[in-house]
Amino acid sequence: MTDHPSDALVVEDIHMAYGDVRAVNGVSFSVRQGEFFGILGPNGAGKTTTLEISEGLRKPDAGSVRLLGESPWPRNVRLLPRIGVQLQASAFFEKLTAREQLETFGDLYGCPPGRAMEMLEMVGLAEKANTPDNKLSGGQRQRLSIACALVHDPDIVFLDEPTAGLDPQSRRNLWDVLREIKARGKTIIYTTHYMDEAETLCDRVAIMDHGKILALDAPAALVRDLDAATRVSLTPGILPEEEARRLPGAESVDTDEISLTITTRTPAPVLTALAERQALDGLQVRTATLEDVFLELTGREYRA
Amino acid sequence: MTVTNEDVGQQARTETPSSSHSFKALSRAAFKGFIRDRATLFWTILFPLMFLVIFGLLFNDGGENKTELGVVGDGPVITALEKTGAVEITEFDSQDAALTAVQEGDVPGYVAVDGDTVTVRYAASNQASAGVINGLVDGVVNNANMQAANVQPRFTVDAQQVEDSSLEPIQYLTPGLLAWAVAMGAVFGSALTLVVWRKNQVLRRLRLAPVSPLAILSSRLTVSIGIAFVQAFVFIALALLPVFGLQLSGQWYLAVPLVALGTLAFFAIGMLVGSFSKTEESASGAANLVVLPMAFLSGSFFPIDQTPEWLQAVSMVLPMRHLNDGLSAVLVRGQGLEAILLPCGVLIAFAVVVGFIASRVFTWDDA
Ligand SMILES: Nc1ncnc2c1ncn2[C@@H]1O[C@H](COP(=O)(O)OP(=O)(O)O)[C@@H](O)[C@H]1O
Ligand SMILES: [Mg+2]
């Protein structure tokens, strides 16, 4: 792997076993500055372990890590002010309010007073400033935890499953926060087991399973390389099945009570033909996703 | 390698983080965590105070142990007995009633005066009280006889009270229970903080922040010492109330270094307990296992000189024994600086040795 000067993180062939469990088994990747990098995989894939080794929380059994050009292990105090970390389980001081948590973490990094409120506003928790951490909802805790990771304005941010266990609305809110951080020029390295989310947010994703990286690229490139068929669905009865089969580029047609589905590798002519026939009722176009990539790579359905 | 910071917003890190910053922030966090936790407040402040109140009231009624004595009739002998101040008199209407009371164990004996006859009956089971009663009645009757016969006594006894080493209950209960309370607060404070911070990942998070382990440790220790001073103040203030009647000696301020060093020693013990415990339950169990027997063996709840010699010797290896000795020397026995030198030395030695072991077995996380 080439060590590019603008790489924020370079991980080379790291291994880590807990007893018999090979949690990470030869992982290499590098993250450019300003990149939004996702590590994607089902539970137990080795995402947290990979992240913790990159942060310097764990020493790998083998392999090397360069974080901002330095080794994060053993505890590298010079690096610490430049990295921000949200651990998988949120780490809060007992009995402190949201604002006090941020003030405490801020003071540890020598942040000016007032920074805490600024961060609360950024993650949309300003009105929860005086709420103790145990009275916050799951999504609010995650946002507070992210704010604590960002309070000292680090160059690199590590987030471990920031959206896990949240309802769809909270997840969307968090996406906005993450995009905002990215817009500030931060390098973000984050893990998730939501395929759709990684696809939306990440510049590049590494798909992990059983301690190994199976594929690493931009989500769109991964999907494109899959060369999977596109599925075009319509309200049944709007077009006779026979006619659908004869559309240019149609590979196969299935009908059930809910929809008539045309499978094609060239969706453009199919859609044009449908438009000419005014047969667009209930139109849904489903292209391949990262889930299909996972299925292709592992031979099994993706289950987070 | 250089990294350009493209953040256009306000620069967050205006100054390099200093230890004093971290120390203050963590002390504040630990202090707030402590005073907002009702359970901890109860166990460290109120619970030991309850012991002081209960023991103080139980052992303090009347202060002295007087022998009870039943009397029947009246006259100069009875009056003289009352004046000795050594017996607590219960009056009975008849000798039969008094005899029944003795037989039932309500009083250890009775004295009946009928004209010139003085009758004494006492319970066979209580030789000590019998001796006191016999001696007293003999003396009083002899005096009365001499006065009646107009004889000048040949021998006179000059008796005066001398302060001895045994103390009023409140005088040993206050330093003893205070030592126990300080030890409990310090052990629980450090052990539980360590376990909770390891469990809720705060320790790992702190490991990723530019903060020295020394700042983490000293901030929590400072809070513990502050709590110990509050405990000492509340304890002594309560014991000084007239109901309890503590007599504080003039050198009480020498308790300040003792309380601080006692907290230090027990804080170190708590660190060790916290290093070995995975859960809060096991930590508080282990802390109780260390502190409670130590308090009994060190004489926190009763005077140590009432225990067997060998136990007194063994208890010299316990830090709480020395904290007890030091506190009682300066709080109630009126001893000076020389009396706290050994206790302070022992407490410092304990803190250093136990603290060293604790730092060896310390882990940031439980993985
Ligand atoms: N502290 C640990 N002790 C033992 N096994 C562990 C520990 N942490 C993780 N593992 C195991 O290592 C594997 C990878 O875990 P992890 O890195 O947490 O995966 P992910 O974050 O993708 O869910 C899993 O099989 C997990 O059970
Ligand atoms: Mg994980």
C-alpha cells in the first residue's frame, strides 16, 4: 500500500485475536484527509476492534498503524488533541447534565468556555443543555456523544456505530450532523451496519466480514462493478405481461398481486418505452445496492 | 507531515491543555457526581451519623454505671446511702415486695430499715453488686453507729477522683466512628468510581484525552479528602450537642492531617479493590469485607483496651487502628503533635505500598 502524504490514517495488515476468536485478520486500508470513510459489516465483523486499534486503544497482535503520520500505540499524547473519538458505548460522567459533560471534556482539551453551548447547538441539543445524561433519549445520547468527540475541534473523528439502535427520524437527524462535520473539512472514519446509510454518507466504504475487508471502494463503484440488473416495477394490469416481455432490454418479467416487475441491465430504453406507452403508474426503479454487493461477496443475505 | 486545518469556524483549542485545567474539570465532575447521588450521600454521611446517634444515646444514659438498690423504710441510714451517689435507689412498700424483686432479678439487692434493725438481702447470682452493696451498707451503718456513740473516728480516708484512661462512651465513639466513616467514604469513593468509570467507558475515553493519569487520580482524591472533612465537621458538631456531650480537647486541629492521610491510605485501598472488581456489587462487597472487620478489630465501635491483649497487638498492623489512636489522642485525650507522628507515618506507608500495588494492577478497560 502506498503511503500518500495526505493520508490521515494508514492501517497495514493488522491482526487481532481474543483467545480463539480472530476478530481482525489481516486488514489494510488508508483514509485520505477530509474523507468520509465507512467500515461496514454485520455484528461481530471486527469493525470496533479495527477502529480501536486505529485510535490507539488497543495494540494489534501484528501489523502497523500510522495516524496523522505517527504511531498511536503506546498512548501518544501528542496525537490525542488531534483526534476525536466516540466509543461504541457512550462514555458519560455520572449525574452530569449534557452541558456539563461537554464542559468537562472541553476543559480536558483546554477549550474556551462557550464552546459547550456551540456544540450543543450544532447537534441540536441546545434545549437539553440542563438535562442529565440518563434522561436523554437514545438518539440524543448519541448526538451528545458525538458532540463530546468534536468539542476540541479534532482533525480526525472516529465514530463507532453512531446511528445504531435509533429510530429512522433520529437517524436522519444524525446524518445531517455527520454531513455538517464533513463540510467542516474533518476526516471521518465511522462504522455502521446499515448498508443504505453507508451508501448515502460515505465517500468510500470498506465492507468487512469475519475480520477481513471484502471490498473497498466508493459505494457507487462497488454497485457498478457488481453489474447487477435493475428492477422496474409497475402496478399490475397496467401493461399486459406479454407486451412487457417484448420491451427493448427486458430480460425477464414477474407478476404478483402487488406489482409487475421487469428485470433489465439497460433501464434507460425500458423506461423510455414505458413512458411512450403512458404506463408509469406505481413506477419503482430498484437498482442494486450494497446489500447485493454483500450477497455477491459472501454468498449470503446481509443481516445486520 | 503537516496537516492543514480547514475549519473556518472558531478555533476551539485556544491553549494547550494543562494539567491544572484537567484537574479542575475532573474534580468538579467528581464532586457534582458525588453530591447528586443520594445513595452515596446517605451511605457516606448519614449512615455513620446514625451510628453515632444510636450508640451515643444507648451508651450515654446517665453516663455512669450505678448499682441499683431496693430500699424499704426510711431513716438516717437510707439518707446516707442516697448521699453516697453510688447507688440508684428504688423504694418498696414491704420487705416481701423487695424480696420478690430480688428473686426476679429486678434489683440486685435491698436494704430494709425497721427501727434499729438494718436488713440486707442480695442476689446470690451477682457477687460484684453484692460486694458493692455490702460494703456501702457496712460503711454507712458504721458511721451511723459512731455518730450515735459520739466517737471520733481514728482513721480518716482522703478519697479524690483521678482522670483515668478509660473514656466516657461519646469520647471514644466520636473518634472511632469518625475513623470508620472516613475509611468507608474513601474506600467506597475510589473503588466505585474506578469500577463505574471502567464500566461506562469514561476511563477509556479519558485515555484518549490529553490528560495525565495523575490528574485523574488526584482530582478524585481531592474530592474524597473534601468529603472526609465534611464528615469530620458534621460528626464533631453533632457529638458536641449537649445530648451527647463530647468534650473536645484543645489540640483537635491536629486531626486535620490525620483525616487527610487516613483518606489517602483508604483511597489507595479502594483503588486496589476497584482494580480487582468488575461490577459495582462486587466492589461494594469487597469494600465492606475490608472495612467492616477492620473497624471492629481496630476498636471503632468499643474501646480497644476492652479486647484481648493478642487482638490489640494484631490490630497494630491495621491502618484504621492507627487512625483511631491518632484521632482519639488529639480529639479527646488532649495529647499533642507527638501522638500523631506514628499514626501519620503508618498511614503514609500504607498509602505508598498499597498505591504502588494498585498502580501495577490498574487497567483502563476490562477487555
Ligand atoms: N473484548 C473482547 N473479548 C473477547 N472477544 C471479543 C472482544 N471484543 C470483541 N470480541 C469478539 O471479536 C469479534 C469482533 O468484534 P467487534 O470488533 O466488536 O465487531 P463489530 O464491532 O463489527 O461488531 C466478535 O466475534 C466479538 O465477539
Ligand atoms: Mg462494534
